[in-house]
Amino acid sequence: MQAINRDRLNANSRMTLAAFVESAYVPWTKEERRASTSKGHHEIWRNYLREPAGDLRIREFRTVDANRLLRAIAKDRDLTRTTLQHIKSVMSTIFTYAKNEGVFDGANPVEGALVPRNTREPGSTYAYDLGQVSQILRVLPLLAKSVVATAAFAGLRRGELRGLEWSDYTGTSLTINRSIWRSVVNLPKTRASRASVPVIRPLAVILDEYRRAMGYPRAGVIFHGGDGLPINVDSFTRKIVRPVLQANRIPWCGWHGFRRGLASNLYATGAQDILVQRILRHAKAHVTRDCYIKVFDTAVFSAMEKLEAQV
């Protein structure tokens, strides 16, 4: 009788994992999640999960299946532990959604699965120090200089850089109202991200210079190539930023390196905790402490003095 009662939940509980993900889960992520999140989940399913797990039936899936699947993926692919944790997270979300749809009942079978320990550790994340930021800003043309300075001193993510409008800038703060991924306009990443970011003096000087060069616009996208449309950050980096830096023998280590180094650079100049947290917009202090504090040498202090002199 218990088996019969369980089957009353939904005839779709007999579905394979592949049928459920492709007919229900992927369309749900497209409707309910950010476009970038939906794309990421679909890629993990397609690249790692569909072939080895697609034929398993949802109602028969157990923790041991998730565990074996993670071990098999780790054995066949040279993946970091972080990537395997992402794969596990996507599997878990699939079953959470299946429970909400009545396709699966009981405890989420993925939550108890163990990520293999003998996997490759992720590489160290890179963070620019102030000396490197100063060096980069010194050689870039004004538009690129303004974009990099906003990433380096306000900690904006790439989508947030694209979404900035002049109405968001007061001269002393930037309000993060939107984030643009490809052609999709979203709210910023989290509720904490939808906040006003203090603009420190070096950034204000650069943005004011850029605004003056643009004819003092009061509305519209801040960073564009003359057509009024938000810059494509990847194309902009490839065509403008990297060639200039390469010509000056300055290494490029990606946009997120500015955000990673920001907390350390601010602390090195004597900034208070509240300013650092407001700029990074972290809801939890331990995220700033554990992930965004990098140790730089004493050259950071003199770099800020030089930067102040430049601007």
C-alpha cells in the first residue's frame, strides 16, 4: 500500500532524469532564474550529467547513485573540487524542483552525496594590487580607463558595468540598479548588490573627466562605444584593453581580479570596515574576510599615494 500511495503523487515519477530535466527543469530555469544561471545549469547537465545519468528513473534515484556519479565524473575528467561541487549543486536543485512538482518524494538524494577528496584543488584566484591598478590606468585611453577604474575602485561586476547609467552616478556614489548579461537586463545579483556604492576620490576624478569628455550627459548608458549601447565587455577587452596592455608589457588577469583585490587595497589605505563592506556589497562579513582579503606588500601604500598624485 505504501508503494501504491507513493505512486499517487504523479505518473511522471516514472520519468527518466533526462526526460524531466529537458522537458521541465530547463524551461523552468529559463523562466524563473537569471539567464546566466539557466545557461550554466544547462551546460553542466549537457556536459557532465546527461550521458551517465539521463536514463535513470527519478523515483529510483538514490544517494548512492549521486555518489557513484560524482566519483565517475571525477575519474574521467580532470576537474577541480569546486567544479564537482557545482555539479552536485545542480543535481540537488533538479531534485528540489522535482519534489516541488510532485515528481519525486522523500529526502533529496543528492544532499548526502560526498564530493571525492582526491580531486584537483582549484588554482589560486588572482587579485590586482594598487601598484598594478595604477600601472594599468596610466596607459589606457579614457573610456577603458574609466571602465577599469570603476571595476577597481567600486568593485562592480561585468554585468553591472554594462548596466550603469548616468542617472545612477551622483559624484559621490553609484547606485547599482541593473545588470546586463548579453542582451538580458536583470536586477543585480543579490538584494545586497542592489545598493549605493561610495565613490572614492580617485574614481570620482576619472569618471568626472570622462563625463566632461562626453559632453556632460545626464542620462543614458555610461560606458558605450559611441552608439549609446552598452559595451560588450569581452569584445572591448579583446580589442581595446588587452592590446594596449600587451604593448606596454603589462599582464592582464581578468576583470574579477579587480574586485578580488579591492578589499585588501582599501584596507591598506586605512579604509574602515563599513566602507569596504559598502563598496563590495557583501551581506555577510565572512565572505569579505575569507574570499576577498589578499596579502600585498608595503608597496601598496606608496602606490595609492602615486595614484592620488596622478588623478
